[in-house]
Amino acid sequence: MVERLKGTGTLASADAPSWAYPRRPTDECIEKYFSKEALEYVPNETDIFITNSKGEQQRLIFQEPLPLKDSEIEYLAGFRKYLTDNNLTIPPG
């Protein structure tokens, strides 16, 4: 059995929709297809974000346990407020 290493993903919680977090591959799949180096990979800042000439960043990797930056949390809160203020919802999926 392969040790569950940092950076290998998480199981979706029962509360989250099926698309919210990719399911972790089975141990059998990990043993067969993933190298130890791949399992130990932890992305750095340049892997996670692309930065434009104005210094604005776009996230490229969305995966637990990567925390959101303060600016991302603010944008998300603003978006949720916009949805609430305008009586809008995001369709599932």
C-alpha cells in the first residue's frame, strides 16, 4: 500500500457536490500510475498563478489544501454578495 503523501488530493465531503473536489485516486491506481516524485509534488507560486504585466494574478490550480489569498477571498465575498443582492444563483454542475 502506498503512503498517502502531501499533495495527493482529498476525498470529496458528503456535503459538497460531486464536482467540487476531485476524488483521490484509489491506492491501486496510485501504485500503478503515480511515481513517488509525482505524489510528493507540491506546487510553488509560479505553478499556481500566472501574473500579467499589471501584476494581477490568475489562479491556475484549485485544489485542497491550497488556501485562497486574501484578495481571492475578498473577490469571492463580493461575488456572493452580488448574487444575493440580485437574487441570483449558480446552477449546479
